[in-house]
Amino acid sequence: MHHAAATELKPVFRDFDLLDERPVSIQLLRRFAPLEGLKRDNLAALAKKITLQSLPAGRLLFKEGDTDGRTIWLVSGRVEIQENGRPLATVAGGSPEAARALCPANPRRASARALEAIEFLSIESDLLDVALTWDQTGTYEVAELQQHFDVQSDDDWMTILLKTKSFHRIPPANLQAIFQRLERVPYKAGETVIRQGQDGDYFYVIISGKCLVTRETPLNRTGLKLAELGVADTFGEEALLAGVKRNATVSMLTDGVLMRLGQEDFRELMTEPLLQRVNFERAQEIIKNGGQWLDVRMPREFETLAVAGSINIPLYFIRLKLAALDRDLPYVVVCDTGLRSSAAAFILAERGFDAYVLKGGLSHTPQALRRSA
């Protein structure tokens, strides 16, 4: 058997064009775990999200270490599972082994190479997880959710909402309640969604269209452009979590649709599952093990008194400075009372950062404070 060098193989989800993608039947899906246990209506809805794809011999289906975030089942043909370049096993379509997803860990713990032309099923793992959650938590199923949202069949709202990392760590009961309470609101181009200086009332997720974020300053009353937001982006959480006025204006650049969740529902159902609160002793352990203090107060507050070794990014700048933060580092976020740090930590957590909030803020842990200069 000829084994091509790993460097010559191209993983299918990077730069290789699939031969084709075909729809799948419920009967086919029932051959695979855990799909065989889904209710028929839910499986039918999920079938629209799963594609049957082909791959020629010699190509990598996925590579060890990949974080493609997809669940894959082998339908026909044979694949060789490799670890560190060494063959571990061969899986054939239709075998008992093929009924289970191939190397489901993320990142992948092994590679899979097509020994001959293969067919396989593929779906986003997060989408599968939520479908399983809905199926197992009772009566509020996918079709009912679509009816509740009053969306058209071509609105892929499920996938869009799953792109927001805020929903990935929500417990099943909370997730179900969130989808029941979300409100779908259409907007026209030019309409203002939230205005700087107003009280916070809703958390928003963009389902379609684009939004413009602007901030008024004493020198620029027309508004300084901060960002453009698109599908799956979120906004509005800072005012809800920190109990402050809106710090920017968000208006529609195009016609669009937003999902919104009221303040109390947001705090009850989304905030607490995402926030990891720690006392000062636990925070010190995180820092000792390679973490970083992140102070989100204003620069003048930080200059007066701060935790030794901390960095300062004010809350209203946190979205603009995400690229400057290291996604491999855990961050302990601090402010004076814990309100602004909760808002900042939520923003970090919903974008995949490992963020912790110092309970009570710096005012409750005077032993943490040192002159920052």
C-alpha cells in the first residue's frame, strides 16, 4: 500500500474542493449514532443541515490537531486512521465502527485518510449538540421554534445563532428558555436600534443585515465610527451587565433582522452560565499558572491604584482591542466593584476567551492593590 507523505495531503475542510454534495434521507441518518435516537421531526429538520459528500482515494478527510468543529460519519469506502503518521486502524463504511463518528474529539487526536473513494456525512458539531439537546429536553422542538420565530424556511436562524459563542456553554434548560423568550424584530436601513446615553433594555443578535456602531464625543457630536457588525455579531450586553447607560449608538446600515432578549432574561439565562467568578486566592492561582490580570477601569483609575502586573483596557475599548489579547491565556478581569469586569468577561467569554471575574471587584480585595506605576 502506498502512503503519501502527510505534507502532500490536503484536508477536505481547508483547500480541497469536494466532488459533490447531495441531500440525505432520514433512513440513511438512522444508521448512525446518536442520530438513530432522534425524534422523526427533529431528524427531518437536521437532515437539511447534513450533507452527503465524496472524497477520492489518497486525500485526508481531516488532520490530527484540526479544529474544524465538524462531526463526520463514514458512509461507504474505507479510511485509515493515523496517529503521528502511524496507522492505527482501518474503518469501512457499513461496519459497526462506522456507525460512530470518526475521531470526534476537538482538536482531532488522529488523522483520517481515504484508502479508496469514500462517501461521508458532515455537520457542524455545535449544531448537532443543540439538536440533540432540544430533542432530549422535551416538547419545544425545532419546528416549533421556527414557528415561534416566524422565520421563512430559507432563514438559517439555527446555524446563525450557534455562531455566537454565547450559546455554546448555556445549560439545556436555559437554552430552551432563551429560545422561547427571544423576540424577532425587523429593522429598516437607517433605523436606530440603541442610542448612546439611554438605559439598557435588550441584548441583541444580528440574524441578517449590517449595523453601524458610533460613539459621540465632545469633539464629534455626529458620532465617531467604531465598528460595523454583521450576521451572528452581538451587542448591548455592556449596559445590561454593568448597570450603566449605553456607551454607543447602533443603527442599521441595511435592512435586517435582529433577535433580542430582555434584560432580566439575559441576566438570568445567559450571564451566569458564561461568567466564571473567582475569589482573590483562586485568582492568584490562575495568574501563577500563566494567567493575566486585565483591568477594565478608566486609565486614570488604573494609574492611581491597580494590581501589580495587570494590563489596562477600558471596558468601552474591549471589543476594539480583542485582537491584542492572547487567546491562549486565561484572563482575570477586574474593576472596582465587579460590574464592569462582568461585562468585559462576558464579551470575552462569548468570543471564546477563558475569562474570570474577580468577585466583588478590587474594593473587596484591598490586599490585591498596588501602585501601578
